[in-house]
Amino acid sequence: MRLQIAKPAEHSAVVDWPLLQRLDDWTIAGLQDVTGLHRHVVRLVEAGDTTYVAKELPDPLAEREWRLLRELTDAGLPTAEVVGVVTERGSDTDGEIDGLLITRHIDYSLPYRIVLSGRGLRIPYLGERVLDALAGLLVRLHLAGFYWGDCSLSNTLFRRDAGSLGAYIIDLETGERYPTLSDGQRRLDLMIATENVAGDLDDLHAGGQLAEGIDPIATAEAIETTYCRLWTELTGADEFDVRDTSRIDQRLERLHDLGFDVAEMELHTTAGGSKLRLVPRVVEHGFHEQQLKTLTGLQTGENQARRLLNDISWYRAVLEEQSTQPGRKIPETVAAARWLEDRFEPTIDGVPPDLAGKLEPAEIYHQVLEHLWFLSEAAGADVGLGEAVTSYVRDVLTPAPDEQRADGWAGDGEAQ
């Protein structure tokens, strides 16, 4: 047997698992079945505070996914954290035993069937939000030179991100990484995505599990429009008058609004000499995430980071207005530290420990801000953050489902 572990110090529990046995025969503590149909045997294993996903598949495929998951993780792309791979497991009376791929379960992730049915969610996420998340994921993968080959809702998990959704690729069996993708490779991947999503949605609709207002075919076909619009914005060239340099700032602002940053840009003077051609290079995602992490150390989704940064900016203005030194500007780092102490931490501490794990802290804070706005609108005045936290915990969070590990994990290319 050959066992490879990415971070042995963090995942030492894996070593004690019965790795030489078929996954079907395991009886260890914390082992749970996974709902739905899958091409391969898949199990969840809870070990302390960490939940793992173990999947059996032939050695070459296990090794391939192990390599690709590490490459995507190193590139900062949204996917499951790879933990280990087991190959050369020998044989038993039933023949050769397949390899074993072990990943870390993506906490607070939701399978598409829960997202698109709206069941158990405070706000049903309809087709366009799933569509935007999936198209955005495909664009990010293509920018990194990754050809998926089997993009579908079944092979994706979703996480709340301040009113929107983030998408994570969880099945890479048909994928491959290249230095760059050709237009033909991108078009083929997009066509496969459209067909697969239409099939996923049609299955939900046939089973009476699709939320009202979502048309399977129209939603699937809209993926191409969303993808092309985002791809053009991120990679397209702009041509503008040499004196109109504000266009550079406007383009950068649009990219930042989409959550992307530009590590490099090229400017070319055209033949006439009076025009500049702007071409973005090395587009990176997570602009606001990185800003917030630098200021506060908090790790969040992109839209969560944008929301929290806006709240920090608002609180900074409040602190400056209340300052005993009129006109004095408070440094952003100082305002962020005060915000953590005065607003974020008291809000999270106001959630009872038995409810705190239902949602990520950043998502809880975002939802409290939303709740505060609704309460204040109804009251005709600001009701205050403390009252909003109490009301939110009582009326919203308590009856909400626990999303740290939602039942019905999907993946492995098969619908549940």
C-alpha cells in the first residue's frame, strides 16, 4: 500500500483508518453514508472537528485527481482541500481493490438540490444565482488553463456569500490543466456545461423538487451569455484616447467590482499614435477578500468581504464624526481594529454556542446587518445592532438548518 498525505500534522487521523479494506467494509467511528447515486463508493468520515470525504476509484484516476486538486488549490481556485491518496491497496477475494482519494469536506457547502429547491433556506436561491456562480467558476478555471470536461451542478457545491453564492468544483476526473486553453476547448467545455445543467435541472423538475420560476432549458442556455459577458470583461482589450487616462481607472474599478484584481496590464499605442490599447494580464480573483484579510485577519467569501469592508468604512466615518478632534482622519487599520472590537466580535459573541455553527461567522454578520436594516425600516429609526442580534437569533437563526455539513452531499458526477 502507498499512502500520500498533503499535511500529515493536520490529518494524522487518516493513518489509523482501515486503508487496506474496501470502503464498503469500513466500520470506524464517525463513518456516514452519502445520500444519492454515485459512480464510485463515497463515504463521509467525521474525525473531531473535521469532516472528510473518502472516495474509491481506480489508482490512475485517484492519482490524477490528487495531482489536479493540489494544482487547483495552489492556484487559489475554489475546490475541496485534498488530504491524501491511497494506491496499491492489493486485492481480496473479490479482486483488486481500487485506490482511495481523501478530501476535506467543504464546510457550509450546499448541494444544488437544496439550493434550487429552496427547502430549509431563509431565502430561496433561484436559478440566476446558481447560474452566475457556476459561470463564474468556469471562467476562473479557464483563466487558469483548466479544462473541466464535465461541468455540471452535480459536480459542484455552493456556499452562501452575502446574498450571492460561491461555487466549488468537487469532481475532476475528466479535467486537465494546460498552460492556456484554446477558444475551441473553452467552447466545448461551455457546451458540455450547458447540456449537463439542463439535464440536472430537468431531473429536479421531473421529481417536483425544482423551485417555482426556474425554467430548466432557459436557465441552462443562459450560462453561455453570462460566461461570455464575464470572460470579455476580464480579458477583452479597451481602446481609448491617450488623454483619457481615467478609462484605466474605470476598467480597474469594474474588475474590482467583479471581485478580480489585475497583476499586470499592457498599454499599446496604436498606429495613429493618438489611441492606447489596454489589455489586462494575469487576472486574479479575491480582491476584496485579500483587502479584508489584510485589515482584520478574517477569511471570508468575496461578497462577504465587500459587505464587511463597507461596514468598516461606515464605522470609520462614524468614529471620525464622533472624534474630539474635528477633521481628524482615522487610519483604516485603526478603524478596522475598532470595528472588530466594537461590532463584529460582539455580534458573533451574541450568538449562543449551540447555534454558532449553523453559518459561517461572516455570513452571520452579513445577515444580522440585513436584519438590522429591515427592523429599522419597520420601526422608522435605527434599532441598534444589539437589538438586531437578539431578534435575528430568536426569529431567523434558531429555526434555520445547520449548514456546516448539509445533508445530501452531492458529487461524483451523479444526481441524488
